[in-house]
Amino acid sequence: NAGVMQNPRHLVRRRGQEARLRCSPMKGHSHVYWYRQLPEEGLKFMVYLQKENIIDESGMPKERFSAEFPKEGPSILRIQQVVRGDSAAYFCASSPPSHNEQFFGPGTRLTVL
Amino acid sequence: AQSVTQLDSQVPVFEEAPVELRCNYSSSVSVYLFWYVQYPNQGLQLLLKYLSGSTLVESINGFEAEFNKSQTSFHLRKPSVHISDTAEYFCAVSEGGSNYKLTFGKGTLLTVNP
């Protein structure tokens, strides 16, 4: 059973470009969470999704950030018009419906030049 | 709102010494508590968790943590560390009722020296 997969592992973008981060949950997991880790900080919750539904996006910046988890395919975190402050590690986690444990992917490290 | 405080940002120790990484939380409701470990340039791995029952929980690699409700703490301990334990350790909490949103501390970098 493969773990949570994220790609790309490293992403470099120039200011103003778009960043797309992908997350494939563990088999059998229908719940996906995105977290952001800024340098020397803990992880901060961004959004919680189930298939085709955003359940809680209270941690998402109001502008430029969006997330989806379609019926088929991976979950996508999209950042439009990136700025240097978006540089961070973005982690995806998945869980079964019980929520008792979240399994984390290896992260995507976004660098904005 | 819940919060997690890890008082020590860095803890250097010598190999085979005991270690304690401190974690305190604040929450107005019942909580689930977790310790995650992050090795350099890797994702987080669950080390151990407290959901209910015995307040002392153990991991397979010798770590243990004790939930202390009166002190709102969940300190992580190991009686004898190895160099391979060098990593960043994160304490996290989720509220028992809507327990999907993990709130993390800022992390403690454990460095084990020979």
C-alpha cells in the first residue's frame, strides 16, 4: 500500500506565475488535508477536502489560493500569481473517515524567485 | 481556539543520554494528542498518539509520552537516545469533537551528538 504521494517534490516559480501542487492520498482514504510549513515554523492547517467537496478552508489565504479534490485524480492546491512569501513546504495528508490519524506525504518545496 | 507550545526550539544531547521534549497545549474541549517526527527533507511520520484510555503511550522505537490533563502537557521522553534520533519533533493537537484539524507546535530540533 503506497503512502501519500506528492508531486513535484521541488517547484521553482518566478513571481507572478502559477504553482500547482498535486497530492494522491493513500488507497482507501477519502479525506485530504493541506498544510503549509514556513521556515522555522510548525505546520499550519490550510484546507480539508473530501471527494468533490471543500469541508473546511478556514486556513486558506482569501486570495490566490484554491484547492480541489475531484472525483477522479489527485487533489490539487493551486496558487496563482505567486509571491516570495509563498515560498514554503506544502504538505498533504490523508486519512480514513475516522480521522484518528493523518498520514503525511513528503511535501512539495516551493521556491519563488 | 487550541494552541500548542513547544518550549525548547533546540535540544542537544549526547548519545545514550535521556531526553525529554516538552509540549503544552491549550484547549477548551477534549483533545487528541500526537507527536510527529520529521527527518531532514522528508515528510512527517507519526511517532505516537493519545486518543483515549491509558495516559502513557509508547512508540516502537523506545519513545513514550504521557498525557497529563491537569497540566495540559504531553511531554515526549526517551531513556537513551541514538544518533539516528536526530530530527525535528512536532507536537500536535486536534479537538476530539471535530478532530480533523491538527494544530502543531513550532517544533523541537533534537540533535544527538556522539
